Amino acid sequence: MRNIKLTLEYDGTNYVGWQFQNNGPSIQAEVEKALSRILRERVQVIGAGRTDSGVHARGQVCNFRTHNEVEARSLVKGLNALVPQDIAVLDAKDVDSSFHARRSAKGRVYRYVLSLEPTAFERNYAWFVGGFHLNVTMMKECAKLIAGDHDFTSFCKAETELRQHRCVIEIAEWRQDDRRMIFEIGANRFLHGMVRALVGTMVEIGRGRGSLEEFSRILDAKDRRAAGMAAPAKGLFLEKIIY
């Protein structure tokens, strides 16, 4: 049996997320439906990142198993002819039978986009924060504080049932241009809702609703109630999976 790895990108605006759910269309369901039509067999895909409703991806990875001998190149062409236009399959290749899109991953990189000016064309891909002043220096200092190995319970959705809340942050930095601020974060693992909670809290600090010391206390509190609101899903992108 073959094990095939797919790399894809998608606009998550009109989806309930990556994972199949009963309350609306999912990326997983659309990919599985297209694969089943091409391969003429039932297929289950395993995604590396379970993006939430409204979250986008530039480098999502998934894998599936099949007995079909279709060429990988033909598979890409066929899938892109069948999936909705807000999903694009970028690559397909055979991988070792031990490869598992989620469990084999050594890290993930996310990006969050803030818009400093009103924009018609990027309204679904950035959080507009131009209505108030942001202390960019303070936000950059907050990002430095989360680098390294920390317990991120304060930035995890409260209903998440995990025994281990520690993550090792390799990259955490804000960049700014004339119209946008971009937060890039890379880690060995992420908790549910973690990036959006971090961004929402840092924006509140940037608005003057707290200090660097306050942010440090929130991190140490290990209590989701101590942190700020979660940033909107539309500004978040899964950039790449590291293997």
C-alpha cells in the first residue's frame, strides 16, 4: 500500500476548519471527497495542523494510504480540478510507510497579520487594528518573553484536555511595514487557540492596557482567564510544517 503526502494551501473563510464536522464544510471533507472520486476508493486523510474555522494555510500537509497506482503528478492535477477554488494542492509525493503528517512533524510555523489601514481586499486575511495606537516596541518585547520553553496554559482554550502544556518556541517576532504588522511564531508544538490568544493579549498590551511585567505575570499564571481575548481567526495562517 502506498503512503502519499500532500502539501496544500487554502482560504479558510468559508470552512468550519480543517477537521470534519457536522455543522458545515471542512477542508478535510473536500480533499477526501475529491480523492475518493479519483481513486475510486474511500480515503481518510491525516492533517498536520487542525486549523480552526476561518484560519488559513499556506503550507498544510496531510497524508493518506491507497492501493491505487495513479502518478503523483496526475494526482495534483486531478485534485485541483475537483476541489473548490479556495483550496489548492501544491504537491503530492510518495513517502515512507512510517510517515504520519501530524506525529512525524518536528515543528510548525504560524503567521498572524494585523492591518494598520482599512482594506477591502484583505478584510478576510487580517485583523484591522488601525483604529487605535499600538506600542510596537512593547509588543516586540512581549514576543521576546515567550521564546524558549514555557507552560502556555494561560494561552490555551480552557476546555482543552491536555496533560502537557509546555511548548518550545523557536521563533517569536513582530515585523512592521507601512500597512501591516506580522507576527511569526514557530514551535515544536502548539496548544488549541494558543497563537490567537497570544496575539490578542499582545495587542491589548500594545494598546496600553497592560505592561511588560503584566504580560510576564499572565504567562506565569497558567490561567486562561488572566490573558486577553483571542484575536480573530481571519488573520491567522499556518505557514509550514517542519519535518
